[in-house]
Amino acid sequence: MLSRGQGGAERPAPNPAYSVRIHIPPDADAIVESVLADAPGTVARRADEPDVTGARRITLDADGPHTLAWLTRTLARRLGADLLHAQDPVFTAASTGKLTLRVCAATSTGHDVALLDADADRRVVSHLAAHPEQIDRYTGRGHRVALISDASAVLGFEELPADAVLPALESQAVHLRRATGLDVFPLPVATPDVTDIARAVRILAPGFAAAVLVHTRLDRVTVTHAALGPTPPVLLLDTINDGLAPATAAATVNALVNRGLNPLSARVIVVDPAAGGDLAGLLIACGIADLTLFDPFTHSADALHTIADGADLIVDLTAFATPPPGVPVLRARPDTPPAFGATTTGPRPLHALPGLLTAATATRRPITGHARVAAVYALIENTPRNALLPPTDQPGLTAVVAAAATRALDNDPDPDRG
């Protein structure tokens, strides 16, 4: 793979989210090279082996939308008829739907198919009507997860129509499926009324072991949890309290330890704590007693400078805080997680959520504060030296977080608390 960019100055890294894939004849390589030499930003080039005709496919990753737009225009103009085919990999991936169902039951013979017929179903349904405690044993519900969003908090956009969240919801479903092995179904709900989210959860509950609220405003998540009460009809998690908050708490502790500071005596400031869900409680549970919660919407930047002077760390959930010089900042904006290649330097919901979801579905118990704290310590213990967090694809990460959370749930004297 080659990276190209004008001049010797440091430039942003290429990002596969801004890519174009082209198909060219063998004698067009030189034109592509000349285009890359003139690119206004950084471009990474990956070429497949030539086919039998000598033509090849080349993927070009730009560093952002402006470089990609220039690249697409220039390649079309310079290559002309030599541009055999061009596609945008982002939209190609999105058009697949990203995941699908698979048939688990045997269907290769007539006898197999007969086991899926009405008479067979009638026997199982009759049995489950008399023994409802065995529903998870004789259905797929035990490993089925509903991924629910009302499209009110999608990657920094203003509130969107419900179907517009599908690309982000499908991506999240793929990530959770890969990490947990559970069957995850993306389910956008169209409602202007926050109470309808709880109603949707109740309606869907009979078919799922768990539901996860994602790309939904935190205030709506909170209202939904409250509306469903301490014993919801289905195990209910969300990407802030069960994802971002534990990951950010672990990154906070690691950031202090990496600087040789004792978290028990460190002074930490959280900017916009309302966006962090259970974050403040997790930080206190991890021993950070000197904790200041700063609301940037009611206080000025000057006020932050005043209270942050001499602080050991600022945890910024807005991405806009400007601390005094010399005060380290951990940025953890809920709607803008870091790229997957940078997950050792910033928190993503996928650090903790897959493990907590696995623990909840395995134990059939709701996630508690104790389980989240256990997830925080599991992340801390599995973080590479001098990093803030383990990479989200670190082998065994989901399993160790799930094991820690499961032990906490088994030992929790009050499973409804938390």
C-alpha cells in the first residue's frame, strides 16, 4: 500500500470511509500515478493483481471528502474511456444490507421440511403454552437481540426520519454480531413521542432475549428505562450507559495511571456530564473522589479555565472544551467515536457493550451498576501498556468483559439495582 500527498508537511491519514475503487486497463497505470502525484491531500493506493487481460482494480483511500471529490473528478477527466468502472465502496457495502438471516434447521429432505410444518409447530406450541419457562430452550429467542433506534441521535445529525438510521444501525448490528455471536436485528422505530419507544420495546419483547437502544438521545433512553421500570419485559441495554460510560471510565483511570498518578487522589473534571449517562457514578465507584462535573451550557469557557487550573485530567464529552495549558484532555464524544484504528486511544461503546450484552443474555439478568464497574476493571486489566484502552478487536476481549460482568451479576445481592 502506498500513501501519496503533496509536499513534506504532515497530513491527515487516509480514511477508508472516503474511497473510490476503479477498474483500468494495464496501460492506464501511469495516468493514475500522475493523478496521485497531484492530489491535494493524502491518498493510499491498493492494487489487486491484474486479471487475464492485464486490467486491474485499484482502491484509493482519501483523507477526507474534499480530497475524494477532487480525486473522483480528476480520475474521470484524465482517464476518460480508460476508466472501465468506478464505484464508491462505502455505498457498495451499504447496499448489501450488511447482514442477513440464515436457516439453522435442516431442510434438505422432505422429512426435514415436515418438521417445520403446522402439525410439528402445533406440538411445540402446545408444549410451550404449558411450560413457558422452556421457550428459550425450544426457540431461537435466547440468542436474539433487537437493536432499536428512533434516529434522534445519529452520528451528530439532527433528528432524522427513522429509516435514515438504517445504515448506521446495520453497521452496529454487524459489529455486535461479530463480537458476540448473537443474532442482532436492526429495528428503527418511527415515533415523535418518546413514550412510544418503551411501547415498541414491550411489543417486541416476546421475540427477543435483549434489546439495545442505539443512536437514540440519552434523555429518551432515560425516559424509556424509567417507563419500563425496574423489571422491564426484556433485558434492556443502551450504548451510553452500557457502552461509552464503562469505556470512558476505564480510559480515565488508565490515563491517570499512565502519568504515574494515583486515581484515588487525582483531580478529574467531566465536561457535560449529562451526556455520559452512568459515567460519573462509574468514576466514583473506581475511586475517583475528587470529581468536578462541569456544565458548559450554563458556564463560560473562562469558568472552565478557572476550575480546571491544576486539574489532573479533563474528560470532555463535547469535543469543544478548551482547557488551560498543561491540563491533559480525554475526548469521548458520544456521537463521534474514534476510528477503529485508534481504539487504544479513545473509547467506543464496542469496548464494553458486547461483553455486557453477552453477560445479560447468558445469565438472563439485567445489567447492574456492579456489572458495569466489573466491565471497567476488565477493560483496565486488559489494556496494553501505556495505552488508554485495548483495541476493540483484541482477541478474547468480549469474553473477559462478559466473565467479569457475569461474576458481578451472580454476586449482586440486589439484581434490580443499578
